[in-house]
Amino acid sequence: MNIWFWVWVLLAVILAIAEIFTAGFFMLPFAIGAAGAALLEFLWPGDSLTWQWASFVGLSSLLLIVVRRFADRVTHEPPQRVAGDRLLGRTGVVLRTVEPRELGGMVRVDGEEWRAEYAGDEALPAGTRITVLAVEGAHLIVEPVRDTTAGS
């Protein structure tokens, strides 16, 4: 057998192993393309290297398009947020004063009580309506609800 058969087989094996360590099915089309070129060399030994490269590039390109569409469908963003992320953008009320850049305050959002901090300069007293900006570990970063009716 020609040396190119073994080059393509080795390339296919290396790319297949590399696929195991990467996400998103990126290396798989190239591994299959290399296997296709090896098959071409096996079936028609000594045939033009140009045809082997053309089959590798063509098959890899076609499979890359197909596999990427599949990977995008499989690895899409979940439609529903989970854990604390479901609270992003939600409103609540301050239960215990939230001091600027300190983690002593408490808020209630969707019936749950959370420790909170505020990145602003003034404390948020109990009763202040807040919006959740972020979730950091087991506490929330909040800001006061902006009054949208002030300009009307």
C-alpha cells in the first residue's frame, strides 16, 4: 500500500481522538474526510493525490456544515433559566437595609429571601423595590427599581 494510505489513516485517527477532547463536533468532519481519502487510496491505489485531497476537502466541508447545524440544535441555550439565573431582571423588595458594597442586606424576590448587595453609593432601606442585576454565588446584586412614570 502507498504511504498516503497510512498518512490518511493516521490523520483520521488523530482527528478522531482530538474530537474526544473538544466540544461541538468540530474535528469529526475532518476525521471522516481523512478516512474517506484513505478509503479512496485503498480502493484505487496509486491514484492521483489530487483526488484524495479533493475528497478530503469536499467531504470535510460538507460534513462540517451538516454537523454544525446538528451541534447548534443539540447545544442551544436552554429555554428556561435554572437556579438563581431565573431571577435576573425580576423585581422584589428590600427586607433588611442593603448597604453599598456590603453583603448584610436581605431582599425577597418571587417569595424567596436572598442576601443582597448594591453597587451604588447609598443604602437601600427596607421597603425599597429592587431589580435583580446578577446572581453571584448565593447572593444577589440589586438596584432600585427605576420609576418609568416620572416623565409622563
